[in-house]
Amino acid sequence: MNNVGTTSFIRRMPIEIKDRLDRKFKIDGVINEPISSFLNKNHIPIDAVIVKKDGSIIDDWQERIEENSEYVVEMVRAYHLPDLLSLLRLWDTKLVSGKIKVTEHAYYTKRLFLHNDYDGDYTSTQTSFNKGEFVSYLDKVFVDGIIMNHIIEDNDRIALAMSGGRDSLSLGYFLSRNRNYLPEHTISSFHVTTFSKPKETRFAQEIAEKFNFKHNIITNNQVKEQFRLKKDPNDVLELLKYDFNKSYSIAGTHIIMRSAVEKGAREQGFKKLSFGLMKEDLMSTIIKCIFVGFPFNGPFNRKFGDFDVIYPLWPISKKELTLYLEAIMPSHNRQESPSEFERGSLSRDIYYLIADTIETILPGAGLQLLNSQKTTLKHLVPNEYKQCENCTGTYSTSYQPEYTIINREYKDIGLCDLCKILEKLNLIKS
């Protein structure tokens, strides 16, 4: 392994930033650093500025910072970028004064960037918690999120999808620890062993026993029978991965597991399904749906065919879930890396990057996005759902790839997207 930075020192030089209010700021750049990297790491949008080198405009994507040149970054858009970045403490300037409040034995700091209706500006706030305060705070956030949006109602019978991963385990703890603060309800957990690691299966069982959930295990053979597969589900996913790509294999994994839970829940008369999707999962889904033109019917609860699907973890981030589980039950926070079929392609990961970046630059924006999605849905035409004739899983016929709409090629054949591919690959029994 190469040791970086041990035989040379970093040489810096000041770069001038000029906004549209004719204010000037100095930020250190590293000599020989790509200018695009300098802009990115200082949270300066590349398309919001032009860069001048010794008085002449240059291509900021190709050039590097040279020691004997003078650089000026000029904003081309008139908004208060330095003020916003200073409020968020992404820049250290004199625009924002005041000390950062320190909490003894701090475990986590919650940051929010809130709009002030009175003067139209934003206020940056932060609250730090020690470990005990953090657990109490997150329990309250969880309960408030459920009550506020009527996610759980009196006498609900809830089928809880329990993968044994960190998210579903956290959801199990949240529901049980806060049962007295929620409407009266009963829970049965469903665990699909296909694609699950032994530790995850064991964790799911432990949670069910710990909190007295009726636990249902759906085996690999049951999944194979449900989808009427000629091959083992793992072999089928291998074919999808290599004949198509990783986007298909991870989507296929999720469809198989969801459809298996649906079938088990339907057979026991459940009408409400609970999944462990948290804030960034829902944010990235909404962002992707905006990009591809498909309305997402969520984010707190949604009608999905025969079921009401709920997402009780909607106001809580992945980082907060991880810290919560570490605080209350460290042994259940020791997760292995994702399975082969749960590693998506970059076409999936990019939406998580966008969601995480939005939350970093605008803390609290995720909650605003989820609430605005709820309002937006009031103006949309409801999706049409059907039940797959092969696997019995729910799918929507309302959204189809653009080319099928343009060419009027689409024809519903009674199969979900995954089973269409399985049928095409001759993997379904006749």
C-alpha cells in the first residue's frame, strides 16, 4: 500500500470567490488540483460560476490550478451562495457569528435548515444529544411520525416484513419499545429465507421471540413454488444479473421478497403491510420517479392493490437508525455486507447520492420533500393495480416505458415485470 502525503507537502494558494453582490471571499486551493475538484469540495455548483485565470475565462472542467497564476471564481447567478454555505458551516466566514453549542458526551447532532415565513430567510439550527437523550428523541420522532399521518390505527393487524437487516430490526424495536404510545394493534412478522444470510434469519427470529410477534418463515422452496420456477431462485437471479444487468437482479430480489410476503399475508387475511424503508429510501424513490416520470404513491402509506402499505420509519435517516440500534442493542447492529443480488448498479445508487447530498446541503429537506409528496398526490390520478397471474404479486399497469406508449405497443398480459422476464427466459413451469 502506498503512503500518501509522506514524501511531499501540500502547496496551497488563495482563490478569490466573487458573488453577484460584488462581495469577495478567499478560499485556499491546492496547486495542481483540478479546478472542478476545488469547486466541488467547496460546494460551489459548477454551472453557477465562471472561472477566470489571469483575467481570461477558462474551461473549469479541464484546467488545474497553477502556482503562478491568479484565479477568480465569479458567480453568474444572483443568489446568496456564500450566506447559505456559511449558515450551514460549509464555509467558515464572518457572515455568520456565534459559537457552536457543545453537549458533553455528545452522541449525535441533529441539524435543520428551516425556512422563516416571517422574513423569507432561512435559519440553521442544531441540537446535540448524548446517547440516552438521542434514543428518547428518536423514539418520539417515530411515534409522532406515525400519529401525525395515521400510519397505524386502532385494531390494525399488521404484517411486518422482517428481513433481519438493520432497517427491519430497528423497525421491530421501535414498534415494540413504543407500543404504549401507539394505537392498539397486533403484529405478525414475515421472513423470506431466499437470499437471506443465516445471521439475518437468526436476527429476525430473535426479534420475533423478544417482542412476542407471531413469526412466519417463508422458505426458498415456497418461493420457487410460488413463482413456478424451473430453477432455484438464486440461479434465476444469476441469469438475470448476467443476461441483463445488476439493476434487474436487485429489482428481481425485491420483487421476489415482497411478493412472498404479500402471499403469506394475504393467506392470513392481512390488509396492512409494513416495510422498513426509511427517509433516504423514500427520498431516492421520489427523486427517481421524478426523473423517469412515474408517480410514487407514498410516502407515509399507500394503497397497493389489495394492501395498505405503510412506512413507519419515514422521518428517520439511515445514520440515525444505525446509531439507534448501536445504542440499544449493539449485537444486532453487526451487519455483513449486502448479498450478491442486493448490490445495485450505479443507475440505482445515483439517486441515493442525490438524496444524501440534498440532506447534507439542506438538513431537513428530506422531511419537506416527503410532506410535499403527500400534497402532490392529491392532484394525481390513482394508479391502476393488478395481481400477477404467475406469482400473485401486485403490479401497476399505469406506467409503461415511453417507447411503448409512443408506438402503442403495450399490452398487459397479466404478468408483473419480473415474471415477464422469467417467461421470456423460459424459467416458468408450464
